[in-house]
Amino acid sequence: MEVTAALQKLAAYEPRESQRSQRLLEEGQTVLKNNAYLKRGDEGWETLEKLALAALDQGDIEVANKCLKILSDRFPESSRVDCLTGIRIEVTETPEIALSFYDSLLEGDATNAAFWRRKAAVYRKQGKTDLAVKELSTMLDTYYTEVEGWLELADIYSTCQQYTYALQSLSHTLLLAPQNPVHFLLFAETAYLAADVPLALKMYLQVVDMTDDDDDDVPPIDSIPTGLTLRAWYGVKLCTQRLTAEPRLLTSSASQTAAPAATAISSLDDLATERLRTADLNLAGDLVPKGDSALIGAIAKLIGKSGSKS
């Protein structure tokens, strides 16, 4: 069983009583009952792992335990199975028992970031945010390159509206994974929440630059913004509107990021408006809203719909 990417997913696991997990549970029980997983090689073991998580999502502890028993017998030294076992304990036992379990795992393997992150998740569910931050900080002091750990730490800070600390955490992800536009988008959105609008605008434009395909036969101006690019143009529009409405923000950047000149802000606002209107016309299929506030509201709904499907 491949370890790294799968462990990251387990480390970030959150229970979701979704239709998808219900469907996986219904379909997977046939695989379990007929021992069909044995014929699928590595894919079969991964199916059992997904089935166990789906069962935990749906509260079917019996099926989850069956999957765990098969996996632990087949992979007795697997960190993935250990982490999956910990998640089952989180669902069925007290937080104290789950924390004790992760402590025992870390005594045997202090280098496993997934165990640290699960501990932080337990503390976070208890509302003990300070302890969750402490666990992640301790891990990152030693294992600096754990990008997912920095992202989780930033998320905790953002949830607590400590945006300066969130930006500090996200700055490490930009250094560690400078090719990933998702991290730049998170940084831009956090900077906007922190009211550092010049910095947010700069980073939104960076996302646009990273996600527009220069090798495509269609020029960027003629393309239809989707996904990250749409969210980035939406952010650009929010920034230009706010800088225009609140001129004091032009010179109040905590990061001392220089704001564009008024003419440049106006040009960016016009361009963002055109990009968002193109997206709304082609993706929503409705009449393009008149006025900035109506357009911004329509795009917000469009982004919300696309996010709910992912």
C-alpha cells in the first residue's frame, strides 16, 4: 500500500454523513461479503480502506471493524492501518482514549506527521485550540517540510480570526510548494480577510498568472474563467472595489505592499468585470447581472455551487 499521499488524506479526515459515503458503504459491502477485494491487488486494499471510512461516516462500526481486521492482518506494521484504527477510536471512544492511542504511536514513530495531525484534530474537536496549535507547532518545528501541517495550522488561525498568524503559516507553504496556485489563492483570501487589500490583490493576480494557460490556442481574454481562475478574478474584483471605496486601504498595508495607481486599479476593475461577466454568461446561462453588486453576488453563488460539487 502506497503511504505518503494516503496518510495525508487520513491525517486530514473529517467525518461526513454524505450521500457519497452512503453509496460507498452500500456498494462496498458486496465487495467485503464476496471477498472480491482479494482479486484487485493493491486497489482491493484501498477499497477496504475507503469502505472503512465510509462506514465510520455512516456510523456502521461493524463494517468498519471488519475492514480494519482484514487490513491489520494483511499489513500488521502499516502506518495507514494504525491511523485508520485511530480514526475508528475517535468515533467510538472518548477523546482521552484517542489521544492516548496517538501518544503510544508517536512513542514508536515520532516522525509520523499523520499521528501528530490526528492528535491536533482531536484537540480541535474538543475546542482546545491552543493545544491543537501546540501539537502542530511542535511537529513543524521538527518536520518543517510538512506542507499539509502548515495549511492546517493556517486554517486553525483563520477560524480564530488570527489572520496575521494564518498568513505567517501560509507563507511557509509558498516557500515549500511555490508551484501550487491553491496555496497562493488561500494566501490571497486570507490577506483580504486581514484587510491587507494591496497584498491580497497582488496574490490574486499571481493566481491568475499561474492558472491562465499561455500554451492554449485560446487567448486568456477569450477563455472562460473557471475553478481557481474564476475565484482569483472574483478576488481581484473585490479588491479593486474595496480599494476604490476605501482609499485609506491604499496606504494601510500591514505587509507594506504598494498598491497600484488609481488608473491601474480602474483598469483591473474593468478587466475583472469583463472576466466575471464572461464566466456568468457561459457557466450560469443567465442574463448577465447589471451593476457590480449584482455581478459579485451572482459569481459568489456560482463559486459556491462549484465548491459544493467538489
